[in-house]
Amino acid sequence: MTGGRRILALVLVAGVFILDGYDINSMALAAPRLRQPLGLAPEQFGWVFSALLIGLGAGSALIGPLGDRFGRRPLIVFGCLAIACATLGTATATSLTAFFIWRLLTGLGLGAALPNCSALSAELAPEDKRATIMVLVSAGISGGALLAGVFAPNLAALDGWPALFIAPSILAVLVAIALGFVLPKDVPEQPSVSAKPARVPQLELLRTPWLFPFAVFAVALTMNSANLYLLSQWMPTILPHAGFTVDQAARVSGLSQGAGIVLGLTVSWAVDHWRPGTTMVAAYLVVTAALLLMGLSVVTGPGAWTALLLVAMGGVSGGAMAFPALTAYLFPPRLLSSAIGLGVLVARVGAIVAPLIGGAMLKAGATPGQFLLAAGIPAALCALVCLGLPAALTVRRRQPAAPAPA
């Protein structure tokens, strides 16, 4: 690919991550607006919030790895079209069952596309800037969530809650068409792989020498996903109980994703130029501290909470971008889609359970402070697991270089 076409491809791949970030936030922002038109309370949406994650996990593990064998392009384009159809379907839902089904299908489309988007961005990036480029591309997650939070009030005012889903469905179609033209059919998926790749590359990750690096990656990603979805799905509902209006809560949730872009880029620079393990541990200790300051009421008031939420939620969002970038340092190119896809599947355990726990806490009458204290637990565990990153990175360095293709 020429330099200009390569850059355009990376920009469009970032557009897929924007769709993911928007979708993470859209249902959470729509839920508080459904009580009057549909008679549905936000507390009823625990399983609906998890439906996207179930679909994303299944799609990442079962569909996404096909890109390692058949090419990134068809999986990414197909995923975007599936996202468009399912997101538009969400705008027609009138019951919890319908919301669940459409969100599940949206997740499947995202699961087909995202692992291949991450792998493709690694393959297109210069080796010495791989983590930074991957984080720049995946910053679309935070960018999409930011757009959802900032523009949700305007979209809802324009055409009610369905507009929150109609807008991204149109964007998904446009991204799919553009990627279909920009990505060539012969994108080199596996530079420097042996002539006989494994028929089921996911199984390689469960054997020596890749089991330990994959375990560190998957467990840390699980803890981060639990925090990401616990905070992003329930903050628009929690914050009005802490002195915020509904629209203020939506905008704070969106702005925190913007902070995630800044923090994600900072972390990625340190991963490329410093010590990945130390970087990730320090980042999650800062997130933990911010959550504890709010949860223990050391800091109070909407203004102070907004600042700390930008740090906490921004740090978690930045971590969601940095972890896939680390796979380029943990695994060889032939295992990238499989590692990301299988890691996302494992991480769905935390992502699915966390919104359900949040819903149960709300039903039990938990205060915003108690909710944020609970969010501090996976943040602290993530810092603990990241202590194993230096040893995990050493495994890749010790592997002999694979022979070039014949």
C-alpha cells in the first residue's frame, strides 16, 4: 500500500473503533430516557447492557480469528455492515427482549471486526511506533464514547431516543463502503510466519510458551473490562444521585472518554519508549486512588468529582486502548487476531458480570460512593496482575524469529 492509502486505511479502521465506543455508551445513555415512552426503568437494563458484551465476546472468539486465515478485509467490512443493521434494529425495539437481541447482534458484528482492526493496525504501523499507532487507532473507542455523551442530548431532542441508534447505523454503512474500496484484497496478514500456520491458532495460546503471556494479558484485560463497563454503563444513572443533572451526567461520561484518549496516548508512548510493565502498574494505581478518593468521600461535590472521574474513567478507557497494543509485543504476528479475539472473549466475563453487579447494587440501594468503592477493586487487581508483564514480555523476546515465507 502507498503511504497515503495506508494512512487512510488506519483512519477508517479508527472509524470502526469509534462505532465500538459509541455503542458502549449509547444504550446506557438511552436507558434513562425510556421510562416515559416505553415504561422501562434503567434498573431493568442489566442484561441488555451485557448483551452487547456477550455478542462481542462470542464474535471475537469465533468469527474474528478467521481474519488470520482468510484476510482482515472481508471480516472488517462484514462486521461493519452487521453493526449497521443491528444498530438500526435497536432503534425499533419496544421491549427488553428486543433490546437484548439487537444488542447481541451488534456485539457479534463488533466481535468480527475489532480483533482484525487491531491486528491490521499493527501490521500497517512502523515497528518502532507500533503501540502508539495502535492506541491512536483504538482511541476511536474513547472518541466514539465522547461523541455519544456530548451529542446524546442533541440527538434525543431532535428525534427522541431512537436517534441515538439511527446516527451510528448510518456511520457504519459509510465506513464499510469506504473500507471496501481502500483495503486491498491482498493486505499482507502474516508477515514473517512459517509456511505451516496452526489450523486452530487459538490453541497455541493455551500451550507453552504462550500460555503465561496470554494469561497475564487476558486476566488484566478482564479486570479492565469489568471496570470499563461498570463505570460506562451505570455512570449516567449513578451521577444524578450525586448532584448532577441527567444531561450533565451524560456529558461528564462523554468527556471522561476524551480524557481516555489523552491518557491512552500517554501510556502508549511510555510502552513504546519506557517500561510497559511499570507503565501499566502506575496507571492503574492512579485509577484506584481516584476511585477511592470519591468512594471514601475524601473529595465531594460535582466539580471535584468531575475532575476525578476524568482521571478514573479516562484511565480505564486508556487502558482498554493500551492492552490490545501490548499484544504486538507479547505475541508474533500470526497470533495477533487470535490473541486479541480470545482475550476479548475471556474479558467478556468481567464485562458481562460487572453491569449486572452494578444493577444489583442499585436495586439494593447502594450510594454513589459505595458504587465507586466497588469499582476500585478491579482497578487494584489490574495493577497487581500487570506486575507480571515484564516476565510475559520476555517470553516473546526469547522466541526464535520465524522463517520468511517461501
